[in-house]
Amino acid sequence: MNDDRLVKTVCDLVADETGDPTALVANEVRRLAPLAPPAHQTRLVERAIAHLRGLGALETYVRDDTVDEVLVNDGREIWIDRGGTLRHVGTLDTDSIDLLIERVLAPLGRRIDRTSPIVDARLADGARVCAVLPPIAVDGPMLSIRRFRRLILALQDFTETAGCELLEQVLRARSNLVVSGATSSGKTSLVAALLGTIEPSHRLIVVEDTAELPLRHPHAVRLEARPPSLDGPAAVDLAQLVRTALRLRPDRIVVGEVRGDEVLALVHAMNTGHDGSIATCHANGPADALLRLESLVLQAAPSWPLTAIRHQLARSIDVVVHVERCADGRRRIAEISEVAQPSAAAATPSATAMRPLARLDPHGELATLATLSRHRR
């Protein structure tokens, strides 16, 4: 019996028992693994207890629906992100962070140690967890738990009526869409709001590195990448999942975040009949989003001419929506821009032209500047 199965068996055996959990678990470990060295038995007991117990001092914040993210810095300092504002809320006891990380990762069957000091995973409730150990984390272990947002916001939470109408027109036109923004700017929440307005008859294939996109669409299929493991099955990356999505009869393909070689498969999909596809990327604005995708294509296919890359992107992506987090913590659409159609005669590798359709004015309202001209229907 391997360690993961043994831990699960022990937890199942003591789940309904009364008494000291540590003693109950230790007795079962000694019974089921009598030949294991004492140090290994101790480790199995710790893993089983991590399965059975909560997250101690972090439990209150992880279960709080108003908290977006729980952070532990330097192995002790607890910070929370609530409504876009970071606040220091407490300090952990010395050395308790190691047990908390174990409690978080144990149910997932993931391992973190000095030989593999970084782990990025998804909890059962959809929350994302990232942990980093020394020596990579110079000042002590770090932990981030980004809570899964169960509430799907409406488009009206991001923009005014004019912006909602423009985005609904973009979706009806089956325009290929990229949502850009900084970390925690609301990209995923905006994509969830957009998907909630798509026709129920459309089949969505959603591809994510770590599944976190809340979905309310009746016909959505989700694929999640699998990271490499030292002693487990082979990795499955986003590029492979996007190629798989093409064979699953999608009406629209949704990629949670483009940041690697999957950009080639996505651009191919957007330019070969899978209209209305949606992706996100980190960028400071619509033009920067195209430049970032351009650099990703260059990294994935360095032999491609820059002119060809820019023509391909311009023919594949129709609209870029940029979202920002305001000073008061609200997430707002700052700009909606249309990608200009490339000229077939253009031979110089000039930057892809953008045409703003709407942009925040000095009063903080989204002002309409032009009408959508690219329709794929």
C-alpha cells in the first residue's frame, strides 16, 4: 500500500471514532505500517492529521466570503486581500506554517520539499494555492490561497449600459476576444460574466492551467492542465489541451490565461473557424496585450517572420477588452479596442493598429468612441 492510499485508509478508519485524533491515527499507522521506520510513521501521522483538521489560524479567513486572498509572508505574517485592499491581520506561531502547508496539500496528494520547493494547485472548493519553501523563499515559507469566487458578477458590475451593449454586440458578432489586465484586476470574473450571456445552445470548451473560472453556462466542458510530477503521470500542458479542445466539437474555445506555447494552438483555432473564442493575458493595455501575445508566438516559433506573426494575430483577434482595478477596489473595464484588419500589401513589420471603441473618460465613465466593424458571423 503506497503512502497516499495508506493515509486515506487511516483517515477513513478514524473519521467516526471518538478520542484524541493523534493517538487514533498513530495506532492505525502502526497497525497498517508496522515495518515502516519511526520517522516515516511520524510523517504518515502528520499527513493523516492534516487530512482531518482544518487550517488553524487561517481557517477563519479562508472561509470568509468577503476575503479574496489569504497570504502568509516570511513563514509567519498573515495578510488578507479584501475588496482590493491588503491588510495585516495576525502572526502565526513559529514553525506552524510547515504544518499548515501540509494540511493544504495533503488532500491533493501533492508534495513540496527542498528538492521541489514550489507548488501550484487547486483545492477541492476551487481555490488556488501557491506555496514556496526556502531557499527559494529567502525569508521563510510563503503561502497564497486565492479563494474561488462562487458569485458570478454581471457585466453591469464592470461597466455602464453602453459598455454592456457593446460587449453583447461583440459576442453576438462571434468576434474573437482577448481580456487583458494586471494580476487581480478582474480578468477571470469578467470572462465569467461574458460567458453567462452566451447563447445556451453554444458548446464551450474551457481550458485552464488551474481551474478557477466560475461557470453558469449549461453546455460548458472544462479541461485542466496537469503539472509534472517526479513519481507520477506525465504532465499535460495547456498547448496539448487547446489542441484537444479542437477535437471536442467546440462552438467557442475559452483559454483561462495565455502565457506559453499554447498561444500557437489558440491563434490557429481563432483563425480556422472557431469564432467567438475568448482568452486572457496579463498586460497594461490593449496594445500591450497584442505585443505580449506577439512575444509569446516568437518564443514558441522563433523561425516565424515578425511580419507574418503580426498578420496572423491581427487576423485572429478582433477585440481586446482591458480591465483595471480602481483605487476603491472596484474592477472596471477601462478600454475596449478593435484590432485593425491587416493590409494584404503591407510588407513592413509595423505594430498592429488598434481602434478604440470605448474608453474611460476623465469622469470615470466608459465613453463610446466608435462602432464595431469586425463581424465573423
